[in-house]
Amino acid sequence: MRFLVDKNGGLVVPNWLRSQGHEVFAVYESARGIDDDAVIQKAFDEDWILISSDKDFGNKVFREHREHRGVILLRLENESSANKIALLQRLLAEYPEQISDNFIVVTDKLVRFARSRS
């Protein structure tokens, strides 16, 4: 899969995704300072699934009706890289066919899918 990891993913999450064979664009590495509008547009235009902890992307998708190829919103109590990786690993193992074109909220305890009307 192709993932665009927002700046809050740091370096560890993108590197782990790469080690799992995924193609990754990491904002923290390659586009620091890019604003949220540019992030979601880049993800859509270049066919990336966006991974972020920034709830503003929920507003962009559902209130502003921004198009996307998939958004994984991490709403975690434990924001450590190890926890993010563990939850992404579970998501990718359990729901691989449902990740593209869905808005997915991942918490420490559950995964919710919402198809936006882009």
C-alpha cells in the first residue's frame, strides 16, 4: 500500500511501514511546514492513504467534503511510536481490504470505519 504519514508520525512509523514493504511519503522527512490543505490534496492527487493524529482531517473530509483515497486517524491515549505501530499492525492485518477509500478512526480499543461522501 501507499501511505502518506503526516508530521505527527515522526520517523519511526514511516520507517516501520517501509520495513513492511509499503511505499511511504513522510511529511516529517520531506515536507515539514506543509499545511493540512496541501497534505490532503497531495494524498488525493498522488493516491496515498493518509495517516495522521490530527483531527482537523476529519473536518476536512466531512465538513469541507475534501476528496481522499483513505484516511487513518489515530486518536490514541498512548501516542508512543510503539503503540502507533502496534495498532497500525493490527489494522493492516485485520482489515487490509477496507483501508482504501475509507475514513478510519483507530483508538486504543476500537476501529471505526466511515465512508465519506466525497
